[in-house]
Amino acid sequence: MTIMGRDTLRTYFQPAIESITEEEIAKYSQSTLLDREQLIKKLIQFKVRYAIFSHRWFGTGEPTYQDMSKGKVPDGPGYKKLKEFCKKAKEFGCDFVWSDTCCIDKTSSAELDEAIRSMFRWYRGSHICIAYLADSSSIADFEKEAWFKRGWTLQELLAPVKLKFYGKGWVPLSRAENDKGNGRDNRIMDAISTFTRIPISDLISFQPRTDRVREKMSWASTRRTTKVEDVAYSLIGIFDVSLMVAYGEGRRAFFRLLETIVQQSNGLDIFQWKGEPSPHNIALPSSPRCYPYRGDRGFALRPDRTGDQFFALTNIGLRIKLLIIPVSCQRTSGIESGGLDLASIIARGPKSIFKHETLEDVVVLADVPNPRGYNGVNWALGIIDYWHTLSDEKGRVAAETGITPYTAFLLYNHQLDLRWKKVRVDEIIEVRATQDLEKNLEVVYLK
């Protein structure tokens, strides 16, 4: 094994690229819907073959760039793993391989920055991605497999067009050449979709975009990284955004990722989170763990929902138009909500559904202390994904067929303040319109 530089690779592959003819392009154009530029890229990718490695790092003993570039032959399980990967790559017709352990000079901040920002494209452009699941002997072991619990392996699962899984002892976990392309009877993808809750369509042909923020964040919510910044950096390619890499910034990296997504997307689902807010903007969460999986709820907002498509983060917080529902405060003493004696907003659990007679009578209870004292504080629910017929002439939430949920912020402002402020809550707030216009609002505090 020898580390190859880019100039050497360019010289090696240049004849194969130049051998592509107009006749070859015309031949393949008859059987594909790709335009000319996309087709040429596909032909180049077919001729410039390399295999890429996806694996969980061992604690020690992984071969480094310095080890390999100096001709040093490392010893230990990490090097043996690399050798097995290379053997499998040869079986797929690849003379070149890429592994994150030894193909990045991590002493160069510029090279590390480029590698992290290019990683998704490198996995997408590979001829084959070989994934080594060291803890699995069969598909039945996947739920306990550490590979599925790491942050970086999420994009390594989604990005490749061709992916082959090998288990303990480098035994193939299926008979298929491509575990993403095994037709309708794809037990591996079905199993992964079941416990990761990633749709089959995304597992097989994921497209990176700044949409479906809440759903994609939920995929990452159960995964962990060694460095706190990698929580954000491992998601750069999935959302197809550019983010400067700055190790040492800590949790600010995730805020910068969300800030970048907000600048490029108008999806309101980025606000469907719960738990600890970012220290840099209370309207945004502190980590992907604030986007837990919620089944069928909260992922796809209805197309007739409008809300504010022009929201923006500013130097004083989030600027967004909300449908404001006035809320009156009531002490929780004497009410079955844990015996709390606080001026509060939303109650916990199944006791949290309250209907109102008129808007002036809305009472919502919670385990949230009044931040500035009870007197002089106004409370409200700010509905995010409202639509143009949501409120009637009396300001009430319009009735709909069935019970349709709307996401809401819990807000307060003081008489001296000129803006509403978001109150931290530990669950997602939904407002539901009912068909009874006299009791037409339910506030639900969801887990």
C-alpha cells in the first residue's frame, strides 16, 4: 500500500478520461434521462474507480497518514482491518482506496477542513463503499451494532450509491453485490429502516438538501461523536451546506450549522424541537437530541400551511410573524399537575389538554416558572405554521375537518419589553383546532 498524491492520480486516470468518445456518450444517452453534463460525470465516475471505507475506529492502533507516507508498516488490529478492506476493494475491481484513518493529513488544518467539507461527495462518488460492522454476525445484530450509533457513519450510510456490508471476521452479510440495490426483497435495508426510522427511499437514493430539517435531525439524535464539534460537522454534507471547520468552538458549531440552514431554507419544521435551547439563540436548539423521533407527527407540514416564509435570525434573536393566541396565567396549586405553586403555562402529560369557552378564558398550565414575576407579564402561544384561514374575525382558531395540529412557541413579554420572548419548554407544544367553535382550541403538550 502506498499513499498517492492528487497529481499522480490525475496522471494515472487522465488517459481513461480522455478515452471517452462522442459515440460512447451518444450510446448511453439513449438509455438514460441524464443531461449531457450529468452523463459525462457518470462515465468518468465509472472509469475513475475507487473504494471508500466506512468503519468504527478502534481506540488505538489505527494507521495514520504519517505512518503510511513514511513507508512505516504499522502493526495491530487497525492495520489488519485496513488490509482486509483493500482485499475486498480489489474484488470490486478497484486499484485505489480511501480510508479516513490514513488518507487525511490531520496535522494540516487546511487539509482537514477540506476533507470534512468534501466527505459526503467523496462517499457519493465512490465506486463502492465497504462498511465493516465489527460487532455483527448477521442482520439480527444491527440494533446493537456500534456502527449505527456513531455520528459520522450516518452520512456514510446515506451518501454512497453502492454499499456493501461485512460483519465480524469480514464475512459478507448478504449475497448481493450492492446492499442498496437488491431489488424489492432487500432485508438489509428493511432492517436498517426499521430501527433507524430512515425511509427506504432515503437509504437507497438520498439527496442532500436543506429540507426536512426536523426529520433528518431525528436520524442524528441518537448518534454520538467523540468531539462535540463533529455533531455539526458530520451533518454538513447531509444538508448540503458549507461550514468553516473550527475545532475548539464546542457547541457553537451546531448553532452555526442551524444558522446556515435558516439562511438557505424556509422550512418551519426547524422550530419543531424541545429541550435545551442554544445559548446563542433561544429559538434554536442546542443539539440534534432536541429533535426526537415522533412517529408520523411533525415531519411533513401541510402544503396549504403558510406561516412566515421570510423569517430570519437577527442580532437580537429570531424575527418571525406568528399567529398570537392570548393566554392567561393560573397558579397550579389545587390542580392535579404535581402540586406546583408557580405561575405557569403548560401542564405535563395527558392532563395538558384544556379547552376554552372564549379566547379570554384560555388557561394553559405548566412547569415553567414566571421569569420576571407574575405582575405585568403577558403570555401567549405563537403559532408557527398557521395558514390564511386559521383565524376568524373574532381571532379564534378556525374549525377544520378532524383535529389538525399546529406547532406553537410559548411566549412572554413584560410591559417594558417591545418584543415577545420564547420560554424554554421540555416538550413540543401543539395547538389543535376543533369543530366546536365555542370550544375551538386544544393545547397539547407532546412528549
